[in-house]
Amino acid sequence: MTYLVQVGDRLLEVSVEEENGGYALTLGDQSYHADLRQIGQDSLFSLLLEGRSFEVHVAGGPKGYDLQVDGVAYAVQVAPRTGAGGPPRGMGVEQAGPLQIQAPMPGVVNEVYVQPEQAVERGERLLVLEAMKMNNEIQAPRAGTVQEVRVTKGQRVNKGDLLLVLT
């Protein structure tokens, strides 16, 4: 089956087929073999991708899924690819305007790398959130300007708490 997958402001087409107890993934002209297994708690998975191991935490987000892959946060939307037309409504490059960055899980803010009125590029680190003894780097999902920083180093946050706002 083919899916449209939005990660930040990137929209990708991914084909997924079951293969030998795992999955065959096709992304553009590249093919990959993946093995995904749930471990421990409901939201924790082990991903083996082309022989490389990743720990993945999955949580439902406001518009899709919030993933933590080896400590890096990603906001992801997934929709089946339909025959005609563009991506489903709400998918595609994010519109300009304020973007609220929320805590993907409860934890403690270990570092804050940005301040109000600072310009940031997509993928630039914004802060580090420690959760379950792991440092999770929160990155800018798009280029913009930091409008507001709502947290300080050492502050405890809950899942969904507003960390900062980008414009």
C-alpha cells in the first residue's frame, strides 16, 4: 500500500509491503527492509532498518503522531495515497503563521537554545527535554522566528504543554 507521509514540512510518498516477517519500504527510487516490534509499554517500539537499530516512542499528536526516534522528536501525519488529486486536506507544507511547539511527553527541560526574536532554520535545535532518562532534542519543524519561549532550564513539563511559539 502507498502512503503520503508528512514529517515537518516534507511530504513523502512511501510504499509499504509485508516481506519475510518485516516490511519492504520504497521511498522514491530507494528500497529498504524494516522490522518493527512493540516492546514493553504500548508506545515503545524497536525498529530495525537496514540492520540499524532505533528506539521509537509513539504518541497520538494533535494532527497525527508524535515520534521520538533515538531522542529526536518528529511530528508525523500519515494518509493512504488515493488515486487522483493532491494530498488530503491538512497535509502538505505548513502554512505561514504562528506554530505552537508542544511537549511530546512529560519531562524536564535540560537546555534552551533559543530566545524570542531569534531566527531559526528547519531542523535547528530549540531545546532538550529529558524524559525517561533520555535527552530528547526538540528541533524546529520549519524555518521561522521564535516569537515566545514559555519554558526555562530545569522546568518540569507535561505532555502537551506549550514550549515555544514560532512565526
